[in-house]
Amino acid sequence: MLVLSRKAGEKVLVPELDLVITVVGVSPHRVRIGIEAPDKVHVVREELIEVVPGHAACEPPAQSPVPPPLREAVRRRIQADCALHI
């Protein structure tokens, strides 16, 4: 896993997916991010996929460019990070 330190206004690029992730703001218990992605890349908050399984807007594209092991690793990390803030 790549762990980065970023300040508000700084960006992280994922060129293979044409993604730009911008740190919009930082507060003591929350980080606001902005995600720029092409239309073919679905960006959905994880909790929405769990709440509305099967909903068209929540389903990843059939030919996702992100390998399943990477998707699973990101999902697990987000769950772990969220558990620390509850």
C-alpha cells in the first residue's frame, strides 16, 4: 500500500485510470477529497454499494480496469480507517 501525506489543495494522480484525487480540506476528524474521473470510471462511496446492492449506479462497470485484489485491498483499508473514527 502506498501511504502519502498531502496538504489541502495537493493532488494524487492515477494515470492508468485517468484519476485526479485532490485533498479539498482537512479537519481534526475528517479529510475532504475531490475525485476527477472520466465518465467510464464509476466512483461511488462504499457505504452506498452496501446499502443499495444491485442498483445500477452502484455497480462497478463490467470491465473494471482495477484488478479485483486491488479493489478488495482498498475496500478493506477504507473499512479499517472508518472504524478508527467511530
